[in-house]
Amino acid sequence: MNMPVAVGCIGDRGVGERGRHVAICPGGILLLGALAVGVSALHAQVRVEGRLVDAGDDSPVVGAMVALLDDTGELTRTLSNDVGDFLLRAPAAGPFSLLVERIGYRSQVVSVPDPGRPVLVRLPVQPVALPGIDVQVEPVCALAANTSVEILAVWDEIRKALSAAALTAEPPLVFQVRTFERELERDLDPRSLRADTLLVPEGLGFEFADAEQLEANGWTEPAEDGGTRYFAPSPDLLLSSWFTRAHCFELTATETDRLALRFRSGEAAHGVRIEGSFVLDAAAARLSHIAFRFTGDRLLNAEHQGGEIHLGGLPDGRWYVSRWTMRTPEYRRGPLRRTQMGRRLLYQPTTTLSGYFERGGEVLQVVTLTPGRPR
């Protein structure tokens, strides 16, 4: 599944209570002229297809990212399906090569001698679990070539998983999701609950910001209702050079067959910061989930804030966000605090934690849209 860079696609459905936006992605309008041009261009394209198999037992490698390259760089990419097959289309003749990546396997670059013939790629297994990682590896800030081998190796596996999850593959998917929004007391007793079951082309319902905005202002911004809007980390942001440059990383072993690459905002970060973990299931060679919480402000001592993004996989190899949640603190003005400064009395406003706002959801069913069939 493609995990969105921003909430909404074309337009907002409306603005909910206290200025919270709920966005939908309406279907596009297909223009006849554009269709004719698209069909003509499709016939002019060069097909590059093949199959990915495990180098050890020739079993299909499902859900691998396959990128088509020429001398100018990357042209397009796709995912291998449930039998390891892939199909790419190039706008003109080669020469071409393929970059193949899948968590748990060694990345490969192979040439395509004849685009008219299927390519067979054998991928050597590269276990996610790294020997000797049973204690904490010293944290590093800004991933670079001289970063510890252990951290770079685990980050490379995480990057492969995020790249596959952020990739749109055909045919398109529709998700039946249950979403919720609720207000909670400080002790997490619910004040209100609003839930919906929807069919949507994207599941994740967080608000995202780009790297430039986060670098300048931090992970929040003032909301129209006078409160605070919090941003979650999107897959594209996590893959950006800014994220690896502006954050510190620390590798730890958690449960059996699980590794956690922890991250936190660097010392130069402005405003509200973030910290969290990428949790890898080494035995299953998959990124299990991403957990995060906000830091850097005395008001964020609220222990119950933060969020999680869980990933699921389909038999055809595609990844999607299966469950997500984010809980953020809400505050109210308290009594004025009197401070004596020499002969002057100063009255300063105080702020106290009043509760939390939580939003989230889970995918109940995934529907594949087959061309030519009704939705």
C-alpha cells in the first residue's frame, strides 16, 4: 500500500469539531482525450518483466521492490507479486538494469540484456538478526558512512521495508477501515467517542508535514481553535535525507527475534521534538511497527501521549498500514501565578493538562480493484 505524505487527496470533506480536518479522496474523472493518449503511449513502452526467487531454495520472493534503471537514473519501480513476478514499463529502449531490494535479502543490481525476455533474479538471504547484538549499541547522530556497521545494516533493512510500503502497485486497493476519534480524561477515562466504518483508498488518518516545516518549527503548529496540531512521521519523511541527518539513532535488542532502532531529534532541533522506535521482527524479516512520542517541552511530560503505526502484508506482496493510533495532550488555562520581582508583582498564566485527544483506526478488509469489474 502507498502510505500518504499528507491527509486527503483532492479535497476536504469538512472541518470537524475544534477545527479538526477529515479528508477523503474522491474518484477522478477520466477524460476521453487523455485515455486515447494514454493507450497510444502504452503501446510505445518497453516491457521489462521477470521473476525473483530465493537463491537457496528457488521459492518466490514476494513483496520485493524492483526499480528499473538506465544511464540517467531510476525510471520506475514496482513490487514483486505473490509468485515473485514483476512487470515494469520503460518509455524507450534500454540498456537497462534492475535494482532489487527486500528486507531479509541482500540487495542486487542486475543487467537486462534483452528487455523482450523475462529476467530471473536469485536473491541471497541476508538475515535481519545480526550476530552479537544483545546489548545496546552506542547512539549516533546523523547516519553517515562512518556510522557503526550494526546500525547501518539495520537501517538499510528498515529503509527497504519503508520503500516497499510507500510504493503504489497495481491493481489499486480499497480499504474498509474502522476509524475513531475520542476525548479522554487525564486518567484515560473516555469523555466522548466518534467512530465510522468507511471504504477509502488510503487508511492512515494522521496529519503530516514536510521536512522543511519540521526543521523550522518542530513537530507541532498552532491550530485554528487556539490549541496545538501535532504531526506524525510519514514513510516518505522517514526515508528523507533530512530525517537521517537531523536525528540520533541507537540499536537495542528487545524481545526474542526483535530489534529496535530507536531515534530521537538531534540537539539542534527547534520546537517540539520526537523520539521513537522502528521495531523489526527478525524471524519474519519484516518491519513490525513504528512507535513515537513527542518531547522537548515541559508540557509534554504527559505520560500517555504518542502513537504507533503497524504494518500488514497481502499475499501478493504489497504492504499497507493495518492499524494506527496517535494520542496528544490537551491543556487548559489555570489560575494566574504571582511572582515577586524586586518591588514589582508579575502575574503569569499557568497551563495544566486537561486530558487527551486520540485518533486512530484499523483495516477490517482489503479489496483489490480488478480492471473492468465494478467496485
